Amino acid sequence: MLRLDCPRCGRRPIDEFAYGAERRPVPASITDADARDLDAVWFSDNPEGPTTERWFHAAGCRRWLTVRRDTRTDTVIGIDG
Amino acid sequence: MTAGRYVDTLPPLRWDEPRRSYDVVIVGGGGHGLATAYYLATRHGLTDVAVVEADYIASGNTGRNTTIIRANYGIPEAIRFYEHSLELYAGLEDETGAEILHQEKGLIWLAHTETALRAERARCQLNTACGAETVMVTPAEIKALVPQIDLTGGGRYPILGASHHLRAATARHDRVAWAFASGAMARGVQVVQHAPVTGLLRRGDRVVGVETPLGRIEAGTVVSAVGGRVTTLAAMAGVRLPIRTHPLHAFVTNDFGQAFPRIVSDTELLCYVSQTERGQMLIGAEFDAQPSYSRRSSIAALRAYAAKVTHILPFLRDLRILRAWAGSCDISADFSPIMGATGVPGFLVTTGWGTWGFKAIPAGGEAMAELIATGRAPDLIAPFALDRFARDHVLADQGSTGTR
């Protein structure tokens, strides 16, 4: 993964971007309120495959992007803007 | 030291067909899995044990790390644990009879700012108080310890001082795995290679075995010593983990003609350098910010590491990168390992080994073996249980060069 297609700045080197966090809902199977908080704060799906996450264009337009990426190969599948 | 001496100590390894059931099945034939089996056999006389490995032993992070053994962490629980591991490593050749090329080198952690100096002074106090001797050294003393260093840091990162962790060491990583494997095999433990676990056998709440392409294997206790895909395995037991898996890159250069007998690490540039027994310079740095299971090295990482490390060790500019690789670091939410019960009967984990797993192999294996044999987590690892997150007793410790 060497470059990201920023919707505002175009194709830019990956060094300009900062990884934010994965975007995920707490699993619906967890119903207890405390367990849901615990999951949201600490736990992770840690998916092996496609994942949706936020990246920050720190050395560019300084806006957040939503990126879909495959963690098996560390390649970008698409930019949701 | 002659080549023959090392060849002669190559330990005998034997591979048998797996049986249908065992008292203990350990998933993952890396250092932690093999050490757990070894200590179950040697300390507790439990030999009805199998280690089930998806690929070949030490093919994961055990064979991919930069082999540094040290104890200078940031919280007392961690320092005591890693100090014990450091001591077990120092005695491992005598105990097993296998040559692991253990060399005590000392680790120098460079500081470039007043803030970093203060942090290193505090680290020295805490580490020495907890038994891991660490002292401050001046720039002149650093130059005497590492003559190749540029104290001006290429004009950009002047070296103001360092902490010197005296007993830090390195050892040959695959030989560590082979030593534990052969020691365990000699006592009746079976190690099964090329058997990826595809499912867990359940009976009610309990985990009672594993499914592999070689068939089902029943077990009184299943232990996950998996690196990388631990989240997937734990999910099969219904256990969620506070872990994200990130790649960490490393590389070696061609041979450097001089001796480089210390380990040099940098608090600001976040990289670490040592010399292999063959004379190559071995360099690693911080893990990639984005999680990934890819083990491909990237030119972006190599470029970044090389740019950092040549500031303090300019002689590296004249060398060439010989090999580069990556491993999968399971980074826990508080940067400390997770060892012990999971809340699911019959299923234990030793995970969250991030960038600090190799140095922990003997102590982690010994403690997990005691937990399995006695049903009680020894004091050394009790604070590292998974339920610490629910109890608000997290062990925040970014005590590794790769994690700050």
C-alpha cells in the first residue's frame, strides 16, 4: 500500500496519511450494557479480510476519509469519501 | 567457536502421527507453545501433550523477530516478568544442552531531548528497583561502548545520554524453538506440523478439542499460543479479545567487517540495531499503524527505517539490505500480554505478544505450564489475565521501542 486516492487531493503517498481506527458496530449478540461498553472501548473484530476504517490526510487537505481495505494483503479496495 | 560445535548440538526432532486425544493440546508451534509443552513435561511431568502447528515450527513470529532479550519495561509487573525470562534464557543452554547462541550484550537506549533523558532516568530507577539493572550513561561513555556512533545524530538528533540495560542479550531464535521442541519431544510430547486448526470441539460451554485436516483431536485443555490469527481462533470459542494484528518489518544488511557488540535502540527515532553472529546488521523499528495480516515487506517501511537509523549509525549507509521480512504483531489494547483463563472452561490463551514475545518465551511457557498443571495462575502472570479489562486493571506499558 504505497498511495491513497484522496477524493480532494488525488493520488498521494501513504506517508501523508495517518491511520485513525477501524469502524465497527459492537456485535448485536452482546446485549448487556456494561459488556457493550467494554467491547466498544477495548475489543476489536481484528478482521482478516475486508474492513472499513478512517484515515486522516494529515499532510494534505486535513480531512478524514473512510477507506475500505483488505487486511490479508494490506491493499485498498475503495474510498468511500 | 567452530561450526562443528554448533552442528553437533543440533537437537534431534521427531515427528509422529497425532493420537486421537491428549490431556493438553497447544495450538501454535512457536516459541510460546513449545516452551509451554517443554515446561509441562520437565516441571510437572505432564507428557500427554500435543503441540499443533499450522505450518512448520517457528515459521511465524518466533522466526521473524529481532531476537532481543531484555527486561527494561515501564511497569513493575512487566519488569519482574521479563527479568525472570531473561534469567531463564541465561540458563537455557545449561538446562537443555542445546546451543542457542545466547550472548549477553547490553542495551543502550539513546535519548535526544531533555524529556527523553528524564524518562530514561525514571526507567533506570524503576528497573533497578525491580531487579533489572539499568544505569544512565553520558555521551562520552556511549561513544566508548559504541565507537561507530555519531553523537551529533547527523546534525539533527544530538545524543544527550542513554540508559544502559546491562544484562540485555540476544539468542538465535530458531534454535530457541528447536531447543524447547526437542526437550519436550524427548519426554514424550508430540509436535504435529502442517495441521492448521479449523475448528474447536465444544461440549456444552466447554472446549474439548480441536479439528484439523488430520482429524479431530480431543483434549482436556486447549491452549492458544497462536500468533497472528488468535482473534479467529478465540472467536471459535466465543471469546473476544482486545487485540489488533499489525505488521512489523525488519531487515539485515550484508556483513559489517567490525564487531558491533552492543544493542542500540533509540527512543526518538524508534528503531533498534544489533549484529547477528554472522556479522550482518539486524534492524527493526515500530510496527505499521494500520492492522494487517500481510507478511510482505514494503519499500516504504525499509526506506523509513534506513533514513532513521543512518542518522545515528552513518556507517550503515555503506551497507546493502540483504533480506527483509515482516511478522504479525498481536498488539493488545494496553500493550501488555494476555495470559491465562478466558472465561470458557477448557480454553486458555497466551497472546498479545506484540513486539515483545521472543524475550518472554521461557517465562511465558513456564508460567502457562504451571497454570495448566495446577489450575492456578502463578503470581508472576496473574495481573496479565484477560479479565483485567473488565476489572479496569489495565497494564498500560508502551515499554518497547516499537510502540511509542
